[in-house]
Amino acid sequence: MHGYEFVNFDQSNYERYGIRVENDVNEDPLFFGKVIYHGLRYIGRYHPGHGTCYIAVGNQEVSVPNVLEILQSK
């Protein structure tokens, strides 16, 4: 993606530099995150309040707590 890059996730970098996907039903911001789930990489929505990344796997949404990277502008 031109102008954006995934960088190592750091608890201090997502809120200031992370790219927001949307807000959840409580108006909490969600950010693009990248995780590994069962050996495969997925892009999902990182929820800071839950400390997890939500990804689509088949017909369900899965919560993955170990966020690898966060999408930021260059």
C-alpha cells in the first residue's frame, strides 16, 4: 500500500500513528492490525480496550490476542 506500512506492534504507537478502521458500537476506535492464526497471516481490527485483534476466519470472527504489526502512515 502506497503511503502506509505495517510496523511492529508497540502498545505506545498504535493510538498516535495507527490507521483507524472504524469505531465499534461504543464509539471506541479500531485499528488495522496483523496477526498469525494457525500459521497463517491475517489482517484484522485491533481493539485497544480488549487488547486483541479480530479477524474473519470462514464464517466467524475470531479474537487473537497476539498482535504482530499495526498499519501506520509512512
